[in-house]
Amino acid sequence: MPGQMQLTDRVRVNILDALLKPKSVQPNIRQIKKHTGYHKATVKSSLDFLEKEGVLQGYGPKVDFRKLGYKLEVLGLSQVDSAAQKPFEKFLAMIEKDPHIYWVSSVVGSGNWNILTRHIHKDIESYHAEGQKRYRGIPGFYDLVRDTQSFFSVEPVFKNLSRTKSIIELIKAEGKIPKK
């Protein structure tokens, strides 16, 4: 039916994408003033200060990827030979282009794992197919990536706070903030 909105039609996707662009989403100073009781000049100067200090890195939507058809979140641990500089750089360049992967970091802990990835896929089958297509065919892949382990986050999700909310609660719990 023409004209009927869909979650993933061109208009909705373009609007979601635009929400990620700088200056598209701004804090509502009046609403923050209402929540905190602070003067709007205090709110504005505090936001400016937090941005300048790099604490606030932007504003944007919190999207439920499952509602958009991506039902599988994957946590991957890999043992990668990062000493093989050229293949490792090529591997990172491929990861950079992979829209499924939204997080890559070094990791330390028990075991030989040194890379953590977080990604989203429609389902387990598409996860495996994408891995085969994108990575497993790379010459020298198995020399570079010695081992991997994948963990699939499934429902029910028991807790889903933002990292921002968690850090605010941790700072409050330290008891260093004077009461109003």
C-alpha cells in the first residue's frame, strides 16, 4: 500500500541516520531545568563545560535494533596475531567497513583473547554466512586469527541500561556529590 509508513522504508531510515549527525539532536534546556531546578544559564554552561571536557560526545537516538529485524547481538572474542602488522591492518580495515560490527577493542583477561567485537545480525544463519563471505576467505585469515569464540545475546534481556545511566549511578553511589 503506497504511502504507508514502514519501520525500514527510505524516509524512516534517512531520518534515523540524520539523528546521528552533529547538531540534529540537542538537549531541551527547559526540560532539564524542570528536572533539576537549576537556572537555564547553569544548565547551558554545564552542558558547554561537559562538551568541552569531552564527557558529552553528542546526543542521539536509542534504537531497539530488534524491532528493525536484527534479532541477534553477538559478542566475539578472538585471538589475533597483532604482531603480523600488515595482515592485522588489513583485517581492521575490513572490520571498519562491516556495518554489522559496531564495537572493536583490545581486551585483556584470562585466556589468550586479545580482541573483542560486538555486532548485530538478523539471525545465527546470517551471522555465519556473513563471516564466511567477508572474512574466512581472506588469504592467511587462519594465520592471523588463531581462534574465535562467539556468544549470542538472546531474549529475555534482564537489564538494559545505557552506559551513561550506569556511570551516573556509580558516581552518585560514591557519595562525593553534596545533596541539594
